[in-house]
Amino acid sequence: MKTYNVLLIGSGGREHALAWKMAQSPLLDHLYTVPGNPGTAQYGTNISVDTSDFEKVLGVVNEHDIDIVVVGPEKPLVDGITDFLTGKGVNVFGPTSRAAQLEGSKSFAKEFMQRHNIPTAAYKTFKSSQFDEAFEYIKTENRYPVVLKADGLAGGKGVFICENETEVKKRLRQLSNDEKLKDAASTLVVEEFMQGQEVSVFAICDGEIARVLHNAQDHKRIGEGDTGLNTGGMGAYAPAPLLTPELKNEIEKSIIQPTIDGMKADGNPYLGILYAGLMITEEGPKVVEYNCRFGDPECQVILPPLKSDLLDLILAATGSSLKNEIIQLTNRYYCSVVLASGGYPSSYEKGFEITGISDIDKKSLVFHSGTANKDGKLVTDGGRVLNVVGNGEKLQDAIDHAYKNVKRITFKNSYYRSDIGKKGLKTLES
Ligand code: AMP
Ligand code: GLY
């Protein structure tokens, strides 16, 4: 059997989960990760390379005889790593820069959905020179809350839900003046607010067809009960009980496959992971946003229940043969709790020793996000530090399992939300 040298790009909890899963494949020869983290290092070799320097990444590919590159985060995809490497004859799992515009430009995504009748919120776009017009439009419409979105990548900080005119004014000013938002906000999307519960659906795509892997619910805010600042995600669970078999079917038929068909029809075939952020509204599921990669921390609860060989699926996607693949999942629930540095997502200290990882029980999993090895010790090295994943037959069991193990891990100023998965329990009760 041929085996493959894989180069994984990224350094978060998502990439640790990807490394963990691919390492289980008999198809794997050796795993290299750039730059990786102490978690990915358990399954292969980390190589310290700046992933925005595509020539250097190509150097790693050539030096280590890489058969396939798997890209974790959105930034290199939107910046064109797939285009660059495939141009050099390298096999890459991840969309081209143009296809990654589904995440890289919200106005691109909205126009795309409108053109292909994919359900989403009503919207209007304005250039940054037209913010006065945007304000007049919102004032005339007089429908609150209203959603303001910077067009480009803004690390989750470019979306504002405004309750009134005063807030709209304030956010428009922020979008035109804030140095970190200005570029992303050169175009503004004004969107209708959708009421409902959010669910993320993940599909693997080969340009022609999509196979849904699984679904999950993220917890984006820092505080209990979804309060406080937005973060990269403080925990996730899978699957979301909200998604009945009928709803899953509807999502596949009205959103996932039409997205892949639409991209193909536009001459922009989509190969990679499609992450559809959905709102389950009274009128049915609608797209909140597309992302062009796995979610973090959703990946950490999507991959453990996946019985299928991920590397085999990835190779099938790049070989245009996904139609021959079946996705197999366990019927257990998984819950991931993020242990973060106190102060995140604002300022926080790093470098604190982490203890207790070896005390967690064998059926739980720990994925590293922001950790480092220093003087023979594992220390904190980021805002989100670790993900502890529990599982169980029932959602409550998975939640209890995760928290039992979270409590065994300690570092100074650690913080976690204690209500991950509660939304799912509420749905089950109703
Ligand atoms: P996005 O970056 O587009 O995912 O937006 C961030 C978050 O803002 C989403 O996860 C939703 O919670 C919320 N959001 C974005 N757009 C809408 C909308 N049209 N209606 C309601 N909530 C939204
Ligand atoms: N957890 C949200 C994201 O990965 O975008």
C-alpha cells in the first residue's frame, strides 16, 4: 500500500486534532507540521517556518518529499497558498484563493448566495465612501437589530449587531477609523438580523460533490450565557440535537450541495472543507457565513466521532473521487471545553506552567492550542491554551466527562466557561 508524507499547516487546537486524526491512518507515512505546537509534535515533526512565506513552505515540501499539503487556517488559503503550491505541482487540500473568497469577502459570499438562491439574510453593500448613505438607508428601513459586517477577514471582530440608530452611528465610525478594521471594512455589508439558533455544518468537498462530515455548536462569547466579548470560540459540542434528520437533509439539499454546484458553475470549483455557519430560523435554515476550513474548537468535537479515515477522505477529495466515499460516525456526543488565559480575548499573561494533563482519564482527549515547551516544562503561550474533550452516550454525559477532566488541569489565571453544551441540553428538554 502506498503511504503518504503529509504537511499540515497551522498551530492551533484544530491542527492538533487534525494531526491526531490523520496519525490514525494506515495511509500516513510521516506527518510534518508548520509551525505546529507541542500537541502536533506528538504525531510527527514540527518545522518552524513562517506560513505566510509560501516559498519557504515550498522548500519544506521539496526537502521532505511531501505528497499532500493540508491547510488548517483561513489566512493562508485566502492569501493563495493553494494557488501557489498547486502551481508548483504540489497536491493541496484546501480551496484556491478565489474559492476561499466565500470566507474572505462577505460581499462575495452574499452575491454568490443571491445568484444561486441559497437561503441567507437580506442585505445591501456600501463602499467605505458611502457610509453616510448606509446610515440613511438603515434609518429609513428602521428595523432593529441590524447587522453591520466588514467585508474582509477581521478575526471575528468585524461584525456588529446594532440595537438602535446611536449604535449604528458609533459602529460606522469605528469601522471607518479603527486601524485594525479599516481595510476589512472598505466594503460594508448591512444585513437583516436573523432570529434562531446557530449550528455549524462541516462538509468535505472535491469540487463536484460535498459529503457532510458532522455538525456542531460553538460558544463564541467569553462569558457564561453567551455574554461579553467575542472570542475564537470557548467550547463546542457535537452533534447539535436541534438538527433532526429532516433538517440535516434540507441543509444538504438547499445549502451544502447548491454551494458546491454554484461554485462549479461559476468556474470556481470548491475543494476542501466547507464550514457553513447556519441560523435555524422559523423559515428554515439560512446561511450566516461561510468559512473555508474547519472551525476551531469545532474540529476538536467533529473528528473524534468520525470513524472514517480522514486522510483517505482528503486524498479522495484531491483525487475527485469523493462520490465513492461514505462518512461513518459514532453515535456518541462530544463536548470540548477551552481552557484560556485569564484576560483573553483582551490582554493576558503567558508563560505559566501547565500541570495535570497526565491525570486526565484515558477516554478523554486534550488538544493543545496555545502551549509551548520551555526549560523542559509545558507552559501557556496563547489566549486559548488547551481543549479538553469529553464524550458520552448522552450529551449530559459528554459535558460531565469534559468538566471532570478540565478540573484536573491547572495553570495560573486559567479561565473556562462552565456552561458549554447547555444550549443543547435545553433543546433536548424542549
Ligand atoms: P459572522 O462573522 O458572519 O459569523 O458573524 C459573527 C456572529 O454574528 C455570528 O456567529 C452570529 O452570532 C452573528 N450574526 C452574524 N450575522 C447575523 C445575522 N444576519 N443575524 C443574526 N446574527 C448574526
Ligand atoms: N470557532 C469559530 C471559527 O473557527 O471560526
